[in-house]
Amino acid sequence: MAELLLELLSEEIPARMQTRAADDLKRLVGDGMKAIGLSFTGARAFATPRRLALVVEGLPVVREDVSEEKRGPRVGAPDQAVQGFLKGAGLTSLDQAEKRDTGKGEFWFAVINKKGGPTAEALPGVIEAAMKALPWPKSMKWGSGTMLWVRPLQSIVALFDGKVLAGEIALGGQMAPIKFGDTTRGHRFLSKGDFKVASFADYAAKLKAAHVVLDPAERKKIILDGASSLCVGAQVALKADEGLLDEVAGLVEWPVPLLGTIDAKFMDVPPEVLIVSMKTHQRYFATTKADGTLTNRFVVVANNVARDGGKVIAEGNERVLRARLSDAKFFWDQDRKTTLESRLPALKGIVFHAKLGTQAERVERIAKLAGEIAAFVPGADAGQVQQAARLAKADLVTGMVGEFPELQGVMGRYYALGEKLPAAVADAIGDHYSPAGPNDRCPSAPVSIAVALADKLDALTSFWAIGEKPTGSRDPFALRRAALGVIRIVVENKIRLPLGKFFKAGDLMEFFADRLKLQVREKGGRHDVVDAVFALGGEDDLVRLLARVEALQAFLGTEAGKNLLTGYGRAANIVRAEEKKDKGLTARITGAPDAALLEQAEEKAVAAVLTEVEGALKPALAAEDFTAAMAAFAGLRAPIDAFFDKVTVNVTDKPELRLNRLKLLNQIRATMDSVADFSKIEG
Amino acid sequence: MSDLSPTRAKPTSFQELILTLQDYWAGQGCLILQPFDMEMGAGTFHTATTLRALGPKPWYAAYVQPCRRPGDGRYGENPMRLQHYYQFQAILKPSPPDILERYLGSLEAIGIDTTLHDIRFVEDDWESPTLGAWGLGWEVWCDGSEISQFTYFQQVGGIEVDMVAGEITYGLERLAMYLFDKKSIYELPYNSASSEVPLSYGDVFLQNEREQSAYNFEHADTDMLFRHFADAERECGKLVEKKLPLPAYEQCIKASHTFNLLDARGVISVTERQSFILRVRDLAKACCEAWLATQTAKAA
């Protein structure tokens, strides 16, 4: 058993692409090896800012010959089937296949011999193919070459069983190919020259000596541990940020966390501004006090061990931050000199979308919509809803939001509070973009709910109106997120909002239905149950709809529910089969069966119970007590079972009896379908 | 690192920074060119980059280019923003395998000690909608401060390049502020403090910033500028037809700057803006195609 070590050294790879590229390399090389019959016991891939590395363990040194047979189509089969077979077997014509009589006729057979041989001879081809297929999100040419890679590729280590594989990667143009070798380089600044490696263990150890931590997980740990101990020393706590940690780990080969200080004069700027400024522009970690408020210390992760212990680096970073925060503080001070109200005219100058007019027009639409929605939100003060909706977008023309667009809403809230506007109005301005995703906080205050719903419903209906609906892969206006936001706000706050009142487009309701189904499924719910409830049609109250779904799902989880579903299935199947034979039947079997024609005790029992069920169902549905409605069904089960045991529906000699019994079955179906379309339920 | 580059003391003024970079890149085999004598928004517009990036011929050059971004003017009141500033540009085509090491050598030359500082290459792809050009690369950080842009050109004038140029751009004022630890551009020493007539950047350019800002934002005659745009556009098209890509391209540069002025005057709406950008791009594309024809014809 032997080991393959592969390292692709390049110029700096964007942090966001590293993890995926390492995974792709592992998958592509692994698949390539499997395709030629090479098995292995394990593979691990790593990425740093300058290299992708892969180690594959437990490979055979020599690959056995493998012979495998494939049965193809019958001799004389259509050409399409023959071509498919040839392609699948890697043959060019039927001359290479053989005919065999299997006893069930003559079939084509292909015998595929995979020649074995030294593994070392097969690996270069696998590596080359994997590199060609590696899907970088963006790739480029360099020099005079034609090869595509994320950034210029510099060298390749390819060792198998301790020996360099004979191979190279052509770069095209007049460029010399990169030959597979056993030398690599360490850290850009902390290591000089090339070194040779003999195995993965040797490689990882020598890299570490050359100031490169190969494993991103280890780099993250070094960053966290280092940052935490700095924080302990400064009596602050690191503000956890997994996304930032991932990114920073992709920016350094040798992480060195350093502590910096924010100039005290910036500490009265809102913490969100400090955090955004540090994170998005500079990739610094914020720190907090015991009560969660921000402190004036930050952590920057350098990629260098400076000879002064990092003093100059920390000072340099403090200086950059000072410049950034001076801008932020300038905007903070300037912006508060103007009221949100007086900024409204400026919204006329901002185009929201070429076909949908300006932000000012959008605000008008949102305000009108929010007013209508407020009527359905208990406790929402109409005046405050109007005020919040009108001012919701005013911060878009502030200096701060111009500089940090991600602070939209947040700044509006601060400025509103500064103007001493009602807290509910300020909060609604701050909340109205929420929820921005499944993990974001969902507005719960009445004014916030009204404005947040109006913001999203306006976006949905407006883009729908101009035909900008999301497609499978494209959703440039984040309309899926908007719909999910509406669903969350409505459901989590149990807002009884008739959505249909706010939009006319039928397919928009379908769009909502799809999102809702997804959400139910993600929470472990049954999508067929959602389908069954949606199939009723005309339901635009999501709270009621979900209550129905929940009750139905609970009912179907009981023994009674399962049995009743079987009974429903039998009844529906018989009716459907008869309807198929006789087109006019449907019209003749609607309505209640004729009591005089009920002969057997079992059919009388079903009819009696149905009447009872219907009696119980109506008030339960009216009261939206779906659990009670389901409970009413429970009594149906035994009579229906008995009916199917004892009663023959298709009595051939008494057509009126047959018709009446079909009526009875149809009534079972109709009654149950008034709660949900049970035919959509998968047994 | 090439040992051709003369050793120069660490720069202490704006002009020494320029001289050091020129010496350094001359030592790397670059032609030292002079600024293009027309108003432009970035050093990339210089024919030494835009046009030379196309075609099969190798090209190493470096130059200072004054850049004008009318909309960035602040009447000399913002210590970090200018409507007229300088870029130093080095272009190496085809990009040599050690181009990053050469770049790092230039940092050593201007006095950035990599045993004390933290240099980082942070993903930053570049695109110029008006030139129909894009490339991949980084912004280079020194202790968290952006000190250069680095781009591998992939497409120019909508044409895929034959040979990739590595382009390095130093924003000179920003870099100097970093090197000399100044909070305001205007405080930068233009020449050495010990020279006979020591002058600051502000001494040289503050009045210019004030007057040009007033021109850009208040006084530029927009009717005239619209006419100039149309004239340049027409002239460019005519010259392309005459197979004179170099004068044609100058008209394209003129149109581009005129558009920037109109934009700063706030007389171009959002929708019009896109169409103006596309018009300039069409000119750039035509010029690049015409230029490329002359290059391949000569090469053949």
C-alpha cells in the first residue's frame, strides 16, 4: 500500500474559494482513480492561501488487470440502444462486441479489459484530468500560456510511494510545462528557498518548519486560541464570528493574532458601525465586555512574525482603522444634523428599478400597503405605521449608508431615536428589512410587522407585475427571501392576513405555496400534507393553512388516521374507476344517497355516521378547530371497514342500488375532501 | 531581484517615491515612459497599457500618469480625496513567473521592510466598463492599508488578450501618506524637507483642487460638453474607418473624460449613464480592434 501526495502551489488564492477547491480536488482525483479501478483507503485535502494539497492513502503499487462484462441490447435492437451501449462500454463499433445466446435470445456483450500495471504510470493522467476539470468560480490565463487556473500556478509536487511521478502540466503558448517534482516553498516572507519533501508526513512537518500551517482547521484553532489569550490578557472577550474566522484563515499561512486599540473618540459611534467597518473593510475581530457591549480593543490576524513582535503591524492597522472610523464618525455627526423627514425629497433622485420608478415612489406604495396591512395587525397604531413606512428608506440618502450599505435600517433607527421619534417607529425602521434569512431575527412588534410585511409584499407584487420573477438559478431581487420573510412574519406572529387581498397574480400565491412547502419540509413536515391542504384552493391565510396542515399531519400519525386513509383510498378508487368507464356518472352520484335504497346494515351505518361527521365538521371548521375536525373523522373508520367487508358496490343486477352505493362512497370522499384533498396524501 | 537597479536611499518625499519606483522598474527591464498628454480617469487608459496589452508582442513599461476623476473633487477640503492625482503604473507582458517577487522588491525599494510589516494579497478583481476590460488579481495590503492594485489582464476592448499582461498600479498619494505617516495629502512633502525650496503637496496642488472642483461641479458648460462628446464620438468612428487606431483612440479618451465631467455635473440620469458607458465602450472596442489589426499585420 502506498501514498500519493499532490501539492499545487500558486499565487494567492481568494479565501472564499479555497475550501471548495480542496474538496473538488479530492473528489476529482478520487473519481479519476476509481474510474480506472484504483482503490484507496483514505484521502484528505487541504488549502492555504497559496496551495492546494491532497494526500491519498492505501493505494496499491500495482494495479491488477480487471476484466468486466457488460450486457447490451438484444441483437437487432434499434440503433439508439446500440449506440448507447457502445458509448457506455467505450467501444467504437459492434465489431468489438460479441453476440451471446443467453437462452432468452441473442444479446450483445462487451468485454472490457482494464489493463493493470504500475499505479505510478496511471496517476499522472488522473491528476492532469482532475486539474483540467477543477471548477474554479473564476479562472485566468497568465504569461503567454493558455492554461486556466485561479491565479498563476507555480509548481507541482506529485509523489507516489515516495517517488516523483513522471508527468507535467502543459501551460500552452511559449511557456515551459510545469514538471511534477518533489520541491516546494514555505511562507512568502518567513521562509527562504525551496525544499524537498519525501512523504505527506515529511511535507506537513517541513511546511510547519517553513512557517506554513497546512490544515485550515488548525489555522482557525491557532487564530481562536491566540485571539482568546490576547483577550484574556486585556480582560475582554472575543466576539465570535464564524464567517470572519473562515475568511481570515484563508488569508494567512502562518496566523499571528495581534491586539489593537480603537481610538476612544470613536466609541460613541454605534457599535454596528464599528463592527461593520472593522469586519468588512479590515477583517478585524471585535471584542466585548462582560455585558456584551463593544470594547475599544480589536484583534487583527497578521501573516507574519515581525521582528518587533508586531508593534508596527498593530500600529499600522490602528492607523488604517482610525482613517476608516474618521469617515464613519464624520458621517455619524453629519447625518444627525438632518432629520429623516427632510431627506425624503432626495429619495426622488434614487432609481429603485428602471421600470418601477424611484425610491420615493416605492415609499409611497409601501406606506399605502402598510396602512392596509395594519388593520390586520393587532395593536398596530395606524399613525405610527404611516410614519415608520414613510421614513423607512430615508437613511438610504445618509452619508453612513452610502458608505456602508449593509447598515440600511440600522442607521435609520439610530437617527430616528436621535430625533426622539416614538421607539416603535424607530424600531420599525430598523426592523423592516428583517428577516434577512432563516437565522435572522423576525420582527415581532406590531408597527414593525406592518412595515416589514409592506416592504416585502411591495417588492414581490411590483417585480411580479413587470415580469421579473425568479427562475431556478436567478433571483437577483431576492424575491424568494422576501416571500420566506412574509411567511415567517405572518406565521411566527400568527397574523391573520388574507394574502389574496394584496395581490392578484395567481402564480404569486403558488410561489408562496412552494416556499411554504419547502419550509414545512425543512422542519420535518410532510409535503404531501401541505399539497393536500393547498389543493383545497382559495386559502390565503397562512396561519389557518398551517393549523390545518398540523392537525392533518397529527391525525395521519394515529392508527385511526392511517386506517381511515386506507378506507378513503378504497372509496375513492372505486368511484374513480367507475367514473372512468362512464363519463356521465360524476353528475349522477353527487349529493346524498337515497335513504330508501340503503339495504344492508353496513351501508346504513356509514350513511348515519357521515351525517354525524358532517354535523360535527361544520362547526369545527367554522371555529378553525382542525383537531376537532380530524377527531370527527375518527368515527368513520369502523363503519367504512365493515362496509368494504360486507357490501358489494357493483351489483350488476340492480343498477339503482349500484348508483346509490357509489353516491355513498362519493360522499365519503367529498366529506373528507372538505378538510383536505386526501387523494394527495401518500399512503 | 535584478541587480541592475541602482541603490537609492529610502524615499522621504513624494518626488523621491516616484524616482525610486522609476529606477526600480527600469532595473526590471521596463521602458520608463512619460504621462499620456490627455485627461484620463486612470493610468490604464494610457496607450502603453490599453493598446499594448493587446497583440502578440512582449511589452514592459512603467510610467506616472496624472488621473482626473471630476466627481471625486472636494474643493481641497477632504484630506484624502482629490479630483486630480497620480498613479504609477508598471505593465509586464507577458507576465513573468516571478512578477510578485519583483513587485515585493519594489516595496523593499521604497522602504517597506517585510520583516516588520504584514503584506497581504487580497482578492480584488478589476473591471473597466468603459474600456470593456477585465482581469483578476488582488489589492495589496500593508498592515491593513491598501498600497497597490495588481491585475492580470484577461480582456481589453472586449477582446481576449493573446498574452497576459501583469499590471501593477500604485496610488502614489495614498502610498506616500502611508510611507510618510501623513493624515492629509496636502501635508505630504513634495520634495525633501532639506532642499532649498521645500514644498508640500498642498503648496503645489491645493489651489488646483479648489478651482478644478468649482469647474467640475459648477462651471463646466454642459451643452458644450455634450457637443464635445458627440464630436469626439464621430471623429473616433471616422478615424477607425481610416485605419488610424492611435488618433482614433485619443478621441475615445476624450469622449470618456467628457462623460466623466458631465457625470460630475449631475446632468446624466441613471439610465442615460449606462448608455453613455456603452457608447464609450463601443469606441474603445473599435479602437482596440483597429489597433490589433495593425499589430497582427506587422507580426505576420
